[in-house]
Amino acid sequence: MKLSVVVPTLNGREHLGRCLDSLATHAPDVETVVVNGPSVDGTTGMVRDRPEVDVLVEIDERNVNVARNAGAERTTGDAVAFLDYAFTVEAGWADAIDEALGGTAGSHRASGHGPDLPAVVTGPVHRSMRGGHSGDTAERRRIRGRQVTYFAGGNVAFEREALDAIDGFDEYLLTGGARDAAHRLAAVDATVEWVPEMGVRREEATAEIRQPSLRADGGQHNRDWYWRYRSLAYRLAKNYGTHSSWRVARHAIGDGASALADVARGDGALSGWGANGRDVLVGSVVGLKDGAVARLRDRSPVRNPSGLSDRGDRAVSIHDRRE
């Protein structure tokens, strides 16, 4: 099986260098595609000097889902992995993907042919801590009859047919693209398998929130309340209909109560709580409206009117060593 790895990046030269070093060490045979947003830190020159990078794609949008799609359309592998530029792959990462997908890539469609055959694999994101490290575990939920398995958007590998089946990532979203993809994979009966050996590491120094378009969108909390709720409402309305708005309200009530408790303890200001509440309300309304429109635009299970096939003008320039 040929594995392609897409690494979106934006103003992350030092972290990206460590990421590419880890790929060169632990996955030297993969096809590597770096997608660089409008970086201003010399990323372009650094990547062009790295012989292990097969393709450098330059885009002018600060949107990780645009970057993922721009990279995916330049890959040639049987499987496509997406790796966060601030992560380093651990020994055995590529082997774990090959073992999980190698016997199935190209052998079935992501439409339910063989429920035991994984179409997508994901693994833990280890965080360095004093005295050891912590790691994620699989998160699964049943929503309206679907078994949804979430994954970190910075550590996931798709069988080519599974990625095509959902038409890549939804470029409407600035955050939450991986969670949206998880819902849509469930809709087309594609199996998502948790592979503990498919580990990546995020060092403590890289744990801070980065650019909004490149925040990890596998479920981690972030404080951009407007886009957090716009994304949540959009995903639910698009994939399940506007009657799912009660889920948005449930999340908002929980977050509001938690924030109000912080105010009561003196850890926050009441004015800030009110401003955040306004962002939640406006984001939810906009997301529900746009999600309903998207649901009408794409009535198929794919539910991706802003997907990989929607456009072909993402790249500003391409440096391809394969040519």
C-alpha cells in the first residue's frame, strides 16, 4: 500500500521542521505533501530545501480544511493521512496504518461492504508531561441511529475511497472539520477504527492554541465562542436537520452555567460572560441557518456542498519534485 501524508501548516516553521524530521525517521517511504497557508516566517524556503517533501502547495487562505483538500488532490497514494504540523509521528506510526488499511485499501467501497473492514484509522495524540505522557482515547457517540467515531484531524488516515465517498472536508468550516467528517463517514457506513499504535506526540511547548484555522479540531475545547457554536450548529443542522437545535441549546446551557460559576468564584467578569453569551447566540443562529441551506444544497448522505470536488483553484503555486 502506498501512503500519502498531507501536512497543512501556517506560520509554524520550527514545529513543521520537527514534524518532517519525524516522518523522515519513522516513515521514510511515504509521499509527503506540505500545504502552506499565507505564512510569513520563511516556511516556503525551509520546505523547498527539504528533499523528503515531494510536493509543496501554497494557498492564500487561513482555513485548515481548504489546506487539507488542496493537499489531498495532489496525492497519489492508496491511503491519505492528515498530520498536524505541530505533531511528530512515533515509531510504528506508518506500520500501524499499513497494517490496518493495507489489506483493505481498494478492496471495498465506503458504503458498508464488510463492517469489519476499516476505511479510516486514527490514533492517540500523546502530550509530554512531567513524569510521563497523556494520550487520547476513542470517542464514540450514537446520534439518530448512527454510531459516530470522532478522530483528531491531525492524526487520521483515510482509505482513498473513503475520502472520495465524503468528498473530503467541508471548507465552510474554520474549525470542527474533523468532527463534521466523522458524522458524514457514519452516514455512508464507513468504519473508523481506533489504532493505539498509530501514535503522534505533541510536546508541551506546542500545546498553546495556534492560529484559528489550525486549531486542533478533533474535539478539543477552544474559547472562540462564536465559531465554536457556529460550527456546532452548522454540523448538526446540515447532517441531521434543524430539529437537532436542542443539542446546541444543551451545550450552550452547560457552557453558560460553567462560565457563570467561574464568575461567582471571581475567575471571570460578568460583562465577559454576557459578551460570550452573545457570541454563542449569534454563532448558533448563523450556523443553524447556514447548515439548513447546506442540507438543501446537498441532499445526499455526503452532505458536503463545499467539498473537495467543489473547486479547483485552491493552490496559488505548486512545487512538485515528482515531475
